[in-house]
Amino acid sequence: MDRRTFLGIAAGFGLKEVSARTAAIPIIDTHIHLFDPTRPQGVPWPDKNDSVLNHPALPGRYHRVTRGLGIVGAIEIECSPWLEDNQWVLDVAANDRIIVGTVGDLEPGDPKFRDHLARFHRNPLFLGIRYGNLWGRDLGAQLAKAEFVSGLKALAAAGLVLDTANPNPPLIADLVRLTDRVPGLRVVVDHLPQLEPPADAAANRVYQANLRELGERPQIYVKVSEVLRRVDGRVPDDLSFYRGRLDELWDIFGENRLIYGSDWPNSDRWGSYPQVLKIVREYFVGRGTAAAEKYFWKNSIAAYRWTKRDANQPSLS
């Protein structure tokens, strides 16, 4: 990175003091979505009337929107419950090395779950599955079913990860129960900055206790994604507005269990990719170079166990 490029990035993010070494930290984005509404079969999401999102979201476009920002790799997170869309994403990813993995969609309670898992797990880009408040699912209700828990144990035995979806206080409580029953399963909690804590004092105490219990479990990671929020019709772009929520996650989960995710292109609802990155980059750079490196790429290896596909992607070795 030359001096002009470095100064441009530093100025663009509004950082007063950024070392060249810190600005050059490689970034693995652990939460992007890939879809193509122009396919003959269409897509289950986004809605065809969504003027913001109803456009092809493919690696070429992702390269364009992240150019010059230090993004060297990304993990695709499912945005379709259709079984064969797992294969569609793997086929797309095969042709672009910026995609270091995908988290697919399979039903752990399905009688064919193990067959489907074995099929997709043969591809090293398949890193796990997503389950939570999405597609009408209820994790808490499923935990009462032996076949569902057995499926999650099979997922853990395969060394794969479970991503959650769209957290709320009941889901946080369910994750405590889940990791009681399947303690060997690595779990990534996404979009936690968007969760609204209960307004009721008693309910909030229960939520906080559950969150702190998760903080004591080393196999649970938190994706600091969907950080930006809309308030009174505008999206604040000053770190001070978000610092309290970010400090809470830092205090509970620490520097070894927080990972970066943009939620692109869903993030376009709140701002451009540089705006999404600006807040978390300023926050974690402020925590020091070592913490920023963990957040932007090192912790993602521990959480997802992805393997580098391109020379510019980092590795712990």
C-alpha cells in the first residue's frame, strides 16, 4: 500500500491516528449473501418488489463495492431454504477465490439430514449451516425433538459450525439450552448489535444473565454485524452513538470471540459498504492492532475453520 492510498483510506474513515500497519490489516467478511433474482426459478429472498435488494448479488459486484477497503475474503451465509441453493452457492464460489466458504441451509431434524450433510460437506467450502429466527423456524421448539438434537450432534462431529439468525432474547435463552445439550458445537451468533434488549426490568435481567452465560462458553462467537441503526429517519455515522453496544459485547465476549461481518447487500438498507465498515474499523482499531487483527480475520479462522484460497488471504501459520 503506497502512502497516497494509505492517507486516502485514513481520511475516508475519519481516523485521527492510524498506523500504516493497522490500515493494512486484511479483512475477512464473514457475512455476505449471494443470490440472483434473474434465475429462471427466481429466489425466495429478497422480495421482487424490494427496490434496494432485488438485484443480482454476486462476487463480481462484491469486488466492486469493496475495492480499496482491504477485503481479501468473504464467507457466504445462506439466504435461501431451498436445498439445491446450497449447491448453487458452492458452484458460484468455485469460480471466485474471494469466497473462502459458505454456511448453508439444512434442517437438522430432517430424516435425510445426514445424507445432505455428507453430500455438501464433501466440498471444503461448506463450513456449516444456519438456523434461527428465519423461514418460520423456532429453535426452542426444535430442541425438544431428539432427532433435531441428534442432527446438531452430527454437525458438531463433522467439525462444522452453526450460525444463528436474527437474534432476540428468546433465541439467546435457546442458545444456552442448545449448548448445554451439544457442548461440542461451535456457534456463531449473528447481528447481535441489532437486538433490542427487553424494556421490562425483570426480563432484561434474564436476558443479560443468558448473554453472560454465553460469554462463559468458549465455543460461542459473536458476529458484530448489522451495527448501523436507523433512528428518527436517519442513520448516525458517529462511533459515539454505537460505542455503548459495542463495549457491552467486548466486555462479555472479549477480543478472541468477536468477528467481522458486513451483512452485504442487506447492509445497503442502512448505508454503503464503506459506511458499514467505518464504524467497526474505528472501534476495533481503537482497541489496538492485535485486537483489530483478531476481529477482522484471526477469530474467523477459529470460528469457521476456513482455508485460504488466494495468496493475499492471511493464515495463522
